[in-house]
Amino acid sequence: MQLSRRHFLQFGALAVGGGLAIVLYDAPWSEILPFVDVFAAGGLSPRAFIQIHPNNTVTILSKDPEIGQGIRTSLPMIIADELDVDWSQVEVEQADLDQSIYGAQFAGGSMATPMNWDPLRTVGATGRRLMVLAAARRWGVAPADCTTSAGRVLYKSGNRSLTYGELASEVAKLPLPDASSITFKKPSEYHIIGKFTSGVDNFAITTGKPLFGIDVTVPGMLYAVIDKCPVFGGTVRHANLDEIRKMSGVRDAFVIAGDPHTNNPSIEPGVAIVADTWWQAQAARKSLKVDWDTTAESPTSPDQSTEIFNQKAAKLLPQQPAYDIRSYGDINSALGEPSTRVVEADYAYPFLAHATLEPMNTAAHYKDGKLEIWTQSQTPGDGRRLAAQALGISESDITVHMIRAGGGFGRRLRNEYVVEAAWVSRKVKAPVHVLWSREDDFSHDAYRPAGWHHLRAGLDSKGRVTAWSQHLVTFGEGKKTASSAGMGPGEFPAGRVANYQLGYSTIPLFLRTGPMRAPGANAYAFVGQSFLDEVAQAAGRDPLDVQLELLANSYNGGGDPHYPPERLAGVLRQVAEESGWRKRKSGNGQGMGIAAYACHLGFCAQVAHVSVDSQNRVRVHEAWSVADVGSQIVNPSAARAQVEGAIVDGMGQTLIAVDLKNGAVVQTNFPQYPLPRIHQTPKMNISFRITENSPTGLGEPALPPIIPAITNAIFAATGKRIRTLPMTNSGFSLA
């Protein structure tokens, strides 16, 4: 399937304010990106992306935010290959925000490749066509008699050639060619796409060059920190501002009234301290004394605690779901048949923080009604919109520079730090860099929501799954779930069993939640794939066989139509073969686990091999991963890095948790939130299954399966089932 512009818009476009907004299948995006234009009117122009210089070097602009996923390299690679220049000729520059020229500019949902594959190939191929037309006109020959190679136009019937640099001035005067004359290269002709290519920022990163948002400096710039209430929704009654203003380097200190409704991604209440340096501002903050209002009038409550949430969920789980997501067949009759064996279990997972290595920050300069912003936002267009609303100015009066981010994982989809910088800059009448501390980042995140599941499955006499019932207890108000806390009707094994029920009940929450890498999938894969392993164990069958059998079924219209079951079955079979799954040996502290999941248009299956010692210390020795993300891996180097990062990230999610106590977050830094270390990283075997489907993203699909692959492997090694994350709750740790 080729995901053309037309097909993409059919896939999920919505008219908003006269423009097109993304409504991706994965629900959180409809909340996060309501104001992002999908494509520039009339398509993308090569003149916006490509600059040909007289010395035959080429500057290509990278259009989207770079948050570590590698698109600052891979998107220009697409253009360069179709333009037919050598990569050694190319210099990459980051574009500023201008969605009228560049189309959608955001990072998230693993959408950079599927959204830009055809448009950017068209940009490059159109540039190549312009070069041919210019050379043919100069030589007085037919364009069909000209070809290109390595930034040169060649005349087939003679010994003549011209560099692109020699033709650049003539090309600038030509009208864009008709779309019908634009042809793409065949994959066999690619010489950049599909080749291992180092990231364009690698040298700067490894040599410590200023590159990230935290490195931004502007002449005359001040630094600001903002102290916020540890309890969500708390407001300022009083603070010792006069004392703080007298401290070394401090230029000003003031209360921000803000918006106490923490689910609104605008500026929150707090106290801002502005100083000549960040260290001076942070040092002054240590002397700050704030009387916080956390009374019943603010949206907080003593029952906003992990312990209370667990108690409420325990009461709700055995009950019927309050709301239905999808149901068909007769689940009660199917599970009540005398010949049916019923497997039943409860699963749970905690809140998680994004824990990006670079804390939230943005620099801004408001002057004479104009605003300039330097930010690492994943949705810079939404940041501009919110800043315009906060300052009461037009979006056209705001310039946004996109700066490389030290990690995003969905956290930078929200833009309160952008609004803070804009607001403080106007207040102090100077350029200001708002930089959060690590504790700010942990304590005022938009967290991956916790959840609880009660599952029942029915097995017939042959060990086949005939029924599946799942009750999700999640967060929300009535039928409306919190951000990233809901499930979709296509959740596996929906449409793959004869009798199915999926429903949910909600618990009120004042904590802010939001998407985190593979939103929803990072939790639901653990639950579904772990329980499937449990069901297979009860049936005395190989979980691989049970899953393949389910994928071959179709009931009630089948599963999610965007995820053909044969693609998931394909990666499962391949990872089983590459890992030697059928020949595995389990027990005596050694075990292998298998899991698979489809999300964000990608399909991934993974196997983990672990050992567990007598102190329940788990060592993940080896992991195998097979992903199907279509017909082309644009940059295998970055693709492998994405999968490696996803495996380590998933390992980390088996270890960590964010807990609440009386409305405040308990974990405030990495010592309480331990991530995997280099020595704990397993050997990784990474493969791709190439299929005749349009290329899609990889950063998210590769994460969800590794979590249940590890927990299933621990069961195979020890006979102990991990049903609650983190695994430390079950007495396990990472060796």
C-alpha cells in the first residue's frame, strides 16, 4: 500500500478553522495536534527546501523538529537521493516554523516518514527535473536525452555535462514543471536511501558543541526558574519576594497567577525568579519561601494518592465495566460453558515520567509587539498558538526557531514551557531563557497514566481461545478518559475471538497525563501479551502458536483495519526463526519470552532471553527484534538506533514508577527513578521485514513488545508471573 497524500488525508483529516488538522488513529493525537496544517497549499516547492550553490554544494532544509529520532538526517536523505546528488555534497540546515511553506512540522506518532515519504521524494525529483530542463534549454536538446548523476546533468548523445551549481541561476527562473512530468527513482537506483548514514549532528554531539535548546544564548539574555506547588493545582498565597529580589544576580521575582487547571497546557501558577545566570536564579530559589494554597477550592484532594487509587481500582475491577468500548458474541455464556476452561488474572502498571535527559526549556524575546522563540517543542505550531493567546498578539508576529531536543518521548508535545518563556520575557522586557530543573521535570510532567485490568479468557477442549473479556480501570470523569488513558475498539484480540468484551470504568484524577512513547501501546502490550502467554500456558500450548491462530481468525469484522494481521504474523514467524524460539529451553533460572504488537502503522515482534539468580536479579542477555515498517528503511543506522533505544527504554519501564502521595509526586530525580545502565544492556539482534507497503515510522512500534517479552521470559525462567509493573513490586530487580 502506498500512503499517498490523498490516502493519508483519507486516513484521518478534519477541517478546523479552514485548515487541515491531523486526527490519527491513535486517539491522543486528536487532543494534542488540533492546529497543525497537514500540507502546504498546492504541495511542497523544491525552492523552499533546496539551495544549490555555485561550487556545486547543496543545502537542504530539514523541516521537522529533531528530538533524537534521526529525521534531521533521514528527511534530507530522501530529498538528496531523488535530487540525485552525492551525500558528501549536502549540508543540512534546520528550517524555522512555517507550515504554509513546509507543511506539517511536528515530531510524534512515528509520523515523520509516512507523512513525508512521497512529498519529499516529490521535492527532490522536481528539483532534478528542473536541472534537466535548464541544461536541455542551454544545449538546445530534448530533456529526454539528458540524465543526471552526482549533482551533474549529462547529455546522453555527447560528451557534455553541467554541474547543478552551473545551472542554479537558470533554474531559479524556470517555472515549476507539471506534476505529470515528475518521476521517482526505482528503489534499485537509490544511492543514499537505504544506506547506513551517520547523523548530521553526530560530530557536534560527541564533541560537546552547543546544539540543544539548553545551549541557546541571545545577547542580553536573562535566565528564569519558576517554582510551582508540589501539589498539583496549588496556587500562591504569599512568597518572600522582597528578600529574593535582593539576592546576588537576581533581576526580578514575581508571582504568576497562571491557570490552576493543570490539564490545560498553558502557564501554571508559581513564582518566577529572573537572574543574570541560571545558577543565580536557582540559588535564589533555594531561599524562596512560598505559602501554597492547596485547599479544597483548588483542584486537589488528599485521595490523589497511589495507595488510594489502588484501593479504588481493586473495588471496581470485579464489577462490570461502566462503559463499553467493544463487545460482540455472548461473553457470559461463552465463559459459563461447562466445557470451557476460564483463565482469569489482574494486571496493573504505574504512572511514568518521560524523564528526558534535557529538561524542559525555551528562550524567548518579546519586543515591540513581536516575539521570537527558540524551542525544542515537538509541536512548535501549537506552542506559537498558545504564546499568541497568552500575550494577546497575532501568530504572524511570532518567529519560532526549532532547536534540537535532548529527548522528547511525547513530553514536548505540550508547550507550557514555551508560554512561560514568552510571558516572562514580556514581563521583564528582555530576552529570557526559562530552564526547568530536573526536579521540575519530574514533578510537573504530563505523565503516562496508570491503569488496572481484569481479564478472563475461555479455552475449549483443544486449547483454543473462544472468549476474551477485559475490564480497564483508568482515569477520567465519567465516560471521558484522561489524556492517553483510553483504549481503542481494535485492541488485540478484538475481532480475533468469537466472543469479546472490552469496557472501562474511571477514577477522578487531577494529575496531568499525556502521551508517552507508543502511547497506550506501551501499557496495553504488557497486559495483553502477558495474559496471552498466561492463557497459552494454561492451555499447554506454545504462545506463538496461540497468537498465530488468533491472527488467522476474523469475527465481527475482524480487528483494526489499519493493521492487517498477516503483517504481525509475518514478524512473529521471522523473530521466532531468528531467535531459535522452537528450540528454546526454559527453567533453572533461564527463559525466553515472545511478544508482538502493532501500533503507529508499524508491526514489531520481539524475543528476550533472560536469566534470574537466587536473589531474583534479572539479566537480559539477548533480545531479538523484527519490525515491518514497509518497503524501505530510509537510514538503517538511525533505524537500528531507534530499535536499540526502544529495547532499552522498554527495559527501563519494567523498573520504574511514579507514585503520588496527597497530590504530590514522590519521585523527583533519577536516584528514585533508576534507568538501565550500559552494563545491563543486552546483545541486540535487529532485523526488518521488507513488505510492499509505504514506509512508516519506527520510534514507537519497537517499544511495546519488549516489556512483555521480558516478563514472559522471567516466568519461563522462574515460574513466577509478573502481573504488576514495576517488576520490583514482585521482588525482581535488574542485574
